[in-house]
Amino acid sequence: MARIPEFFERVANAPAVTPQLPLVVLLTGFTDAGGTVSAVVDFAREDLRPEPVAVFDNDALLDYRARRPIVTFDRDHLSDYRPPRLELSLAHDALGQPFLLLMGYEPDFAWDGFVAAVLALADEFEVSTMTWVHAIAMPVPHTRALTTTVSGSRHDLIQAHSVWKPHTEAPATAGHLLEMRMSEDGFPVAGFVMLVPHYLAETVYPGAAIAALDQLMTATGLVFGLDSLREDNRAYLERVGEQIDRNDELAQMVQALERRFDAYMAGERDGTPRAGGFAEGDLPSADELAAELERFLADRPADDERGA
């Protein structure tokens, strides 16, 4: 077996990892429309009982000045120091099925070394598949089912779930590099990009996290209990609906997005998707109108933030 780069430490008394488990990757960082990945990370830490197997080295991978650790100042002394975490863990779904979970911050440095380390661990544990999610803002309406772009080597998932298939250049993330290298190494890989309504991108949108977890279940066969998130999303959408009902310009923006989305999806079903995809085009001042909705959701009192 190839020597594993020194970017992590194994955890003493870590749980045993059986071969052929799926690997799920959740990296927070560059872009996270709707707080999607962050919400899935919170869900995983609270509900999936992750037990660390390997802890990655912050001093090698993290820019502390960009993502400063948290300290607790207790009256006259410092009582706690909480740096960000990036760990490979053994987790279990709602049915007790085990899987590997690589979760935490996107590395700031040494991407090639980080990816080589993950590949070596994937080889060692003989992972069956790798699935990851991230989210970008798109001019789509919240009143339609959240859609995805899918990439990787699992062509069945791409065919079934990839709605928008652009040919474009975009800033890369460490997740992209990991997807490419694992695909080249022969692992079955799927990367799901959640297409989040752009006017909700700066809020914490529970529906985007639900959609991401649904896609992870589809790709891996795992089962997650989403009742709490679904209740949060119902409350969130009620508040969004209340604000749109009070503002004719917001309502017109959503209606225009619905018409564009429905036309695009009708073309997709016919095999002739509209040129330009979900491009914003002639929507009336969508960003300015969206800012009003974002401010409304962000400024809600703390006791009314159940779903946002």
C-alpha cells in the first residue's frame, strides 16, 4: 500500500471500518447557497453519530486568519478554544447502516496533498462509492422542486437527476479536485450541485438541505430521518410566502421565474432544453428585489428564527 501523506492523524481506539462502505463528503467553504452544506453538516453532527477515524491537520491545511478559531472569554480568563474540524468519521444512518463521512472545512492549502491522503484512505478502506454535495445560486423559483446538476462517473445518476448541463468554466473547490482524482482512480463518483433560488441564497434555506440529503440517499441507499428539517422548511416557506404576498414586485419576480423554469423543464422533458438554461435575462431587477426578501428573513427576531 502506498505511503499516506502526513496530512492527518489516526484516532486512537477508532471504530473498526468494514470494507465497501459508501463515502459521503461535506466540505464547507467557497460557496454554500442557502447554507446547504453547513445545514447538512449540522444535521450529520447531531443525528448521524459520527465517530472520528482520522483527523486532518489544521496547521497544514487551514488559513487561520481567514477562518479564525473561536475562544471563550470567561470574565477574566480564557476557558475554551475551538478550531475548525476536518475529519473522516464512521457514521450510521437512521437504520443503523454504516458509512464513511468526510466532513468539515474545505482546505485552504495543499489541495494535492489533501486529495492524495483521502485517496489513500479510500483505497485502504475499499470504499464503494464517493458522493458529495454543494450548492450555488440560480435564478429559479422556490415554488418549484429544487433541481440539481450532477457530475462524476455514475452516469445513471447523471442521466436521472442532472437537469442543468452547462459547458462553462467556474472557480474550483477541493471537492471538484477530489471528484476528478477519485473518478480517475476508478471509484464510482457523483457530485450533486444544488440549484438554490438566488433570492434565498444568503439565508439558511432548510429546503436546500432536505434536497441535498435526498440526493445523498438516492446515491448511497442510506436513510435519513428528515422530519425536523421538513417542519423547519414549512415554517420558513410560510414566512417567505407572507413577504411575497405583501410585495407585488416580489410576486411578479417569482411569477417570471416560474414561467422561465417551466419553459426550460418542458424543453428538457422534450429533449430540447431552452438555450441559455436558467439564465436570468430580462427578469425585472431580480437582485434588488431579492435583497429586500433577504433582509426580511435575516432581520427576524431570534425567537422567530425556527426555520431560517
